[in-house]
Amino acid sequence: MIGGKALAVYRKELRQIARDRRTLLILVFVPAFFLLLYGYALNWDIRHIALAVVDRDGTYESRALVASFVNSGYFDRVADVHGPAEIDRLLDLNVARAALVIPENFGRDLSNGLRPQIQVIINGDNANTATTVMGYAGSIVQSAGAALAEGELRAPPVSIEPRIWYNPELRSTLFLVPGLIAYILMITAVISTAISIVREKETGTMEQVRMAPIDTFSFVVGKSIPYFLISLTSAALIVFAAMLLFGLPMRGNWFSLLVAVSLFIAGALGQGLLISTVAETQQVAFQAAMLSSFLPTLMLSGFIFPISSMPVALQVITYAVPARYFLIALRGIVLKGVPIGLLTPQLAALTAYALFMLTLASVRLARERG
Amino acid sequence: MTAAIEVRHLTRRFGQFVAVDDVSFDVEAGEIFGFLGSNGAGKSTTIRMLCGLLKPTSGAATVGGVDVNTDPEGVKRRIGYMSQRFSLYELLTVDQNIAFFGGIYGLDDAALEERRAFVIQMAGLEGRENTLARDLAGGWRQRLALGCAILHEPAILFLDEPTGGVDPLSRRQFWRLIDDLSKKGVTVLVTTHYLDEAERCHRVALIHAGRLAAIGTTAEVKRVFADRPILEIRAGNPVEAMRQLDAMQEVESTSLFGTAVHAVLRSRAPAADDIRARLTRSGVRVHSVTPVAPSLEDVFLDVIDRAGNRAGSAA
């Protein structure tokens, strides 16, 4: 039940956006650009680790072990060295990130059923990377060792065969892309609405509109619907791009996705409106929009840093970050195919966020006009 | 006949600052009423209260018979407003701007089409319907902004410094439009600090430091100089002439008008020749001393001068 006045505002806004190349570019292409940039740069998978090899044994078995490191795809053999001093030098120069040291008699001990020790040295300057590398090395040694000892060692009575669901290759991209979608949508929706209204304040058209007998509701509706539609388009664009470029699956229901995205955008638009009632210049609006959308979404939503490992105080704050709920819903729908019924708490939280922001913004706008 | 605008003891404070201080006046229907004052004198604040945009701290006002305190939305339906910024949407065409403002004033399609044709014709924008507002020259922008403000045919029109930054020819054209509107019965309240424009108003009100300092036709407000003749002195060194004149008993005040000096005398007593002789004696090369009729600018400076003296004697 959009009235004629809201329709007039809606038409005007669409026409303005259509002619404002810069805004259009920001709204449609920057999100896609962000996706590419972050999608390729934000990747925790570690490959091609430069490996120095010290093979003191020189037997078939030791060479087989080295080969299984190289064949795993995680390690590149960059140097063969002979002593600890050389290892130090290579690690210091960052020529090698890790070193594999195979002691003398490795092959013989293995044949004799002993458990020979090998040494893996890892550059620990980046703790995350080091942990991951250690994990790779451990599993390579385990499987290679088992293969080499086959026939002479009894197979272990119980063995673990891990299977990881939803993201079997443990590609961090699949985990990150939904976060990226939230992050990009939040920023563009909040900034574009905030700026569009503050710009009207700056050029004086806002005052002209206030002089007209148009109610706040019609104004807000007419003003937000174009941005809502554009944000939705931009959301569709990044979801499809993520599927095409990063192999993002769609295991759930498109309708559920639409509901979650719509609620999230509605809240973000409300937040933009709210900012526009406080800010008087586009610069202030831009900064407020950036700070209020970008930081919490990046840090406190579970996009990059798991909420469960945050200090309790921060964990409490994350409950006020809408992206937190959106991310759970988005990952659930896209990666796991979770039915919409199970996402009720998240969708309820997003609804509350949208209602809260839109109401507060309307009240403030109405007061400003009165 | 009831007044189109009635203002009674209107006051607006912003914290400690009194922007509009106990202002009362009436504007008759069809009148062009000029609101004069320097920047920050309280003109815009008064207009904003009369347009239902700002709540008065105290006092009352009706616009078109509607109380601004109790029904600001009703006021908005009856008035047109145009500000010094000619607030148009730069990225919309002439037609699209008209369609938008018509839309938010609730015009239906038939009415909009009729008014659109009128505004295009009035503003002389035939053939430019699809030009972006930002590509229009000042005069056209101004007339388009006026057109957008009267799309809904308001009986009362508020113009807040409507001619700023516009060339003289466009200003004259604009005032012709205002005259036409007034002849059709539209009440126009216009603020300006161009005093030549004030001469085109039926009545003017001078506002200074939030208070109404004078009101009436331009002839009426000039009557403050009935007993105080004004001499225009042209001299080789106007600044020195001013210094000498200020020192004279019978000179109340002096001010610079271009290269000439206006001296307001305390009474009709001294003749121009006497003043001229005394100036020459003190070494000023005098070209001419002539009695002149007071201009609105003289009235305006006099108002400020007297307000300054009042503040001075109070302190």
C-alpha cells in the first residue's frame, strides 16, 4: 500500500541513482570487486611450503618419506642440506619455512620394527601457519610410515578415518565467503542509505521536502525501497559470483536465503537511515556508517574470528551484532542445507534488528521534521 | 478581511540565544510583504516557524487561518516555500523535478500535467524539459524552483532570499513573476537583503537582532527621517570628511555610500552651505553637499545605529 507520495519519492530516488554513475558503481561493482579481492586474499589454506631436506640415511625408505612430503602438494623441496648450521641459515633467510631431518639408520630401524625418530623444524614466526604445517607433516609421516612398515608391522587394531562434512576438503574459502557476503552487504547498504539522505541535507532539498505535506512513513518507504532492491541485486550478484569462482555450494532453499538476506538488508538500511538523522555532512555520515558496519561485522560476527574463542565480554557484545545471526543463517542455508525452521532464532534476531533500526530511524526523522 | 498571516508575540530561543524576540505583525491577502534584515537577524527563523518547520518557543501565528502551533501539517498544505538555495535535484531533469514535487504535494496526473505546462511556460523553460537541473543557468534554476514551490497553487508563498546569486536581468524577471502572483491574490512573504528589491514590496518589516524595528510601506518607514535631513557629501577624501563630520555637534551619524558620505543631521537647523564651509576650512576638498531623500539603506543603518546606542546605554 505505497501511496502516491511514497511512489514519487521512490521514482525520484531511482532516477537519481540511475544518473549517479559513482553511486551505482559503488552499489553494484564494488561488492563484486570486494568479493574477488577478499575471496582470493583471505585464504588460510597453506600450500607450497618451502622445505629443506636433510637426508642422513639415503636409503629407499628415507627417499620414499621425502617423496611423500613433496607429493602431498603441501611442500616444495627447495634445498638439500647437510648440517644444522645450514638449516639455520635457510630458515633465517626465509628460503625455507620448514626442514625435514631424517637420521642415519632410518630405513634399517624401520625394517627392524623399531620406531625411528625423525625431526621436523618449522618456522614458528606465524603461529597459525606453524600449527597448520605441523598438522600436515604429522599426517604425512603417519601415513607414509604405515605404508613403509606394511607387512612387517601389524595394522593397528583401531584406526581413525576422519570425514569432514559440508566442507570435505576443509577449504577455508567456503567458510569465509558467507562472511564476506554479510560484510559487503552491510557496508554498501548502510553507507548508501546514510549518504543519500545526508546529501539531501547538504544540497537543501531535504528542507524543501520537509516543507511539503509528506509524512515520514511515505518518505522513508519511498527512499529505502530503491536501496533495498539494489542491495538485493548486489547480494544475488555476489552469491552467484561466489558459486562460480569459489565453488560455493547451495545446499539449502533459495527462498530461505531470500528471507535471511532481505531481513538483514532491511536492518542495514534502517541503520543507514538512523545515521543520516545524526550526521550533517556526507563525510561524517560515511565515517559513522563505516565504523558502525565494517568493524563489528569484520571482528565480532564470527566472520573471521570464532566467537567461541573470544573473551566473555566480547562474546556478550557479539549478540548485538546483526551479522552474527545472519552468518549462522547464511552458512547454515548455503553450506548445510539447514531447513528454515531450525534458523528461527537467527531470523527472529534479524527481524528484531530490522524493526528496531527502522522504528528508531523513523521516530528520529519525524522529530527532526517536526 | 482577515489577514493571510497573523503573527503575535512570536519568540524562538536556541538555548540562551533569542533568535526571534516578541515579533508581531499582519500580512494582508495578496500583499507582497518584505522581510528585511542582515544575516542572522532572525528572518529565516521566523519564516521557518511560519512554515510549520520549527516550533515557536512562545507566541502564536496563523497562516491562511491555520495555527502553526497546533497544525503545522495543515500549514504546509497551504503554503509554498522556496529557499535561497533553489533546492532542486541536480541529477533530475526539469520535468522530473516537477513530477517529484507535484508527487509529494499529492497532485494527481491531470493536475500535474496542467501545472507542469504552466510552470514550464512561466519559467521560460520550453524546450528544456529534459535538461538536467544542474545544467541550468542561475535564472532558470531560480524560476524552476519557484515553479516547483507553487505547483499546488498555494495561497501563501514564502520566499527566503530568492534572488541570491542571480544576474540583475533574471532578478527583474523574477520580480515580475512575483508581481503577477500577487495580482492573482497570492500572498508573498519575501526576505531579502537587497534593498532595491524591498522597494518593490507593498510593505516591509525591518528586523534587527530578533526584534521588529520598523514596519510599514517604504514611504512610512522612511518617515523616521522626517525631522532629520540627510546630506550627501562628495569629497576628495571621504574618510577624512567622515571624521570631520562625526566631530560636528549637529551631525548624528555618518555612513559611507560608495564614494559618497551620508550624514544624518540632528535637526533641520544647519544649512548645507554651512557644513560645506566648515569642511573646507578643516582642509577637506569638497566637491558637493546636497540634501537627499532617505533610502531604505539609510533607514536600515539608522535602525542598527539606534539599536547599538540602546545596547551601549544599557551596558
